[in-house]
Amino acid sequence: MLRWTLALLAIAAVLAVFWWLSLKPSNHRDWADEVSRTLRGSVQGSLVTLHDIRDFDWRSETDYTARWHDDVYDLDDLSSVDMALSYWMGPAIAHTLVSFGFTDGRHLAFSVEIRKERGEAFSSLGGFFKQFELSIVAAQERDILHVRAGPRGEQVFLYPVRMPAQARRALFLSYVARANRLADEPRFYHTLTANCTTLVYDMVRPLVPGLPLDIRLILSGYLPEYLYSHGGLDTSLPLETLRARANITRLAAERADSAEAFSRRIRTPRK
């Protein structure tokens, strides 16, 4: 009896391995509207041309106008980088976004997300088992920050990050390179190893030698503490002061006709 039980377990294990290996990522599915297009970019000198930047007008989670456009960014005009955190499941878990600012007043946010199929919902457990493909979205802040603070009712914080000009430039180019790679070679999202924070860490680590692994990269709600302890935020002020100033939930919950006006509004100085 024991021999048959062991044999059946061995067969089940082999079948499970074959099933796992048979799961392949794809760029060709019936995608949800907000991830229906794949970001691509090309670089010529300091100019980066991006295709399929998202700029949805969200009235609610289900009522929106889908808008996509192409645009050109001059990296010589790249002037700032901000980290946005959107809290949707308590203080320990937040979605991480990185937004780049330019001297002409434009801002562009990058977000590493699951690429949901139509009707699909996020599942942390499913993220361990190849349920979702990975997506890099480039979007206007009035889209990607507003939908979280407004229609989704999340708490959104925006922190200016201290980063040298060359590092800012390299990080922007790293996002473009990763997006191009995903467009050609899709891969799966993974809840722990390929998510909205760990992939950003992978891109930042070559730019900041010695940047350590830390549990706060998994418990991403505590990223402000991580950045503060490593000089990524303004350490001349207490972290709690920075956190209070970073809370843009109320400002981001309001829609805006102009992308530049939205970005200015959420950066209104706060005491």
C-alpha cells in the first residue's frame, strides 16, 4: 500500500512540474482596457519617444474615457523624481510608482503592474502561481494617481526623492529598456520577486552601490522609512513631517482638465 501511495505521489509531482512548465506568458489575451496596450520607447541622443502613454479620464472605476498618446521627452530637461505610494491594504502594503518631472512642467509616472485580463481581479496568491503577466505602464499623473486616490479610494502619498541627475536619467532609461523587453518577451508577475517594488529596486541598485535588501522592499508601505534611512529623502526634516506633506490624497482625488495643472496641484506646498 505504501509503495502505491508513493508511486501516486511521484506521478502527481511529475504532472505538477509539467503543468508548471507548460504555463507560458503571452502578450496576446483579452486584456482589461487600462493595460490593453504595451509601452514601447526609442532613444535618440537625449530624446526619448514613448508610444502608448496612458491618459484615461476616470469618472469612476467602471466609467472612463480611454486615451492613449505618444510623446517625446528630452532627458536633458529631466529635473526631478518622486516616489508615489498608494495604500490599499493597511499600512504595510502599498503600490509603488515612480514619477519623473521635466523643466517644462510635464510629469510622467511609471508603474509596474499585473496585466489583468478582462474581468480579472488582483490576487496575491495568484501572483505566486503565474496567474498574471507583468506590465510596465507609463501614464499621466492625472490618470494613474487620480484613479487610485479618487475612484478606488486609496491613500496616496508623493515623496520627492534625492537622486543625482545622472542617476535620474539612467533610471528613466532603465524603465524604457524594461518596457521594450516586456513588449518583445512577456514574463509573469510574481508577488515577491517581480512586483511593483522589487523591480524598481532591481533598476535602482546598480545606480546606488551598496543599497541593501530589506524586508521593507516587500512590506512596501514602509518604503519611506527605508529611503529615509539611506538618504533617499530629505533628512533635514523629521520623517513624520515629510509623511504629512506627502499626503496628496485629497488633492489627487479631484479630476483635472490639464495634466500639468494636476501635477502642479498635487505639489502645492503643505506645512
